[in-house]
Amino acid sequence: MKFRILITISFLLLFAVTLSAQDDHNRKMPSVDDMVKRDMDSLKVNLNLTDDQIPFIQKILTDSYTKMHKLFESDTRDFSQIGKIMEDMDSNIISILTEDQSVQYRAYRERQRARFRQGNKDN
């Protein structure tokens, strides 16, 4: 009887681990609209964006995330261009910001990079 319970528990654990691994592998990239909304919500608060700045930054984010999304969906999956897209996005956004906002934006992006690096260490 104990052997049956042990086998059942082992099977359930194996099943749970398999499902968890599958979820991580099949996870899809968020949509461009979701990424832009997430970043705009954060940038509006963190940088105190003006009404005049918002549409420009939203367009930069949309264009950049659209390019990245196409890379993720392509058959070749050549991700070497992502760094260039991110650099262009950052410099375009910084060109719209005031000096104080630029400093805040650079700090914001560094926090994002640190979270990304930390998240990759956990995987």
C-alpha cells in the first residue's frame, strides 16, 4: 500500500514538473500593445511626462517593440539586432526628454537591465 502511494506521489510530482517546464517553454512574448501600455504607464509616472511628450514616446516604443516582435516571430530568430533596436529606442526617447527626465530614464533603464539579468540567473 505504501509503495502504491509513493508511486502515485512520484507520478504526480513528475507530471507537475513536466507541465511547469512546458509552460516556460511555450510562453509567448506579450503583444506590442501590452508592452507599450506597460512601459507608458510606468514612464508617465517615473518621468512625469508632459502631454506633448506622450505621443512621441508612445510611437517610439510601438515602432521598437514591433521590430522586436518580428524578430521573435521570424523563422531565423536572429536576435543580434535587439541590442541595436534597444539602443535606438533609448536614444530616440532621450532626445525627447528634458535633462532631468533623461537622468531618470537612464536610471529606470538600468533598473530594468538589472531585473532582466537577475531573472536570467534564476532560470
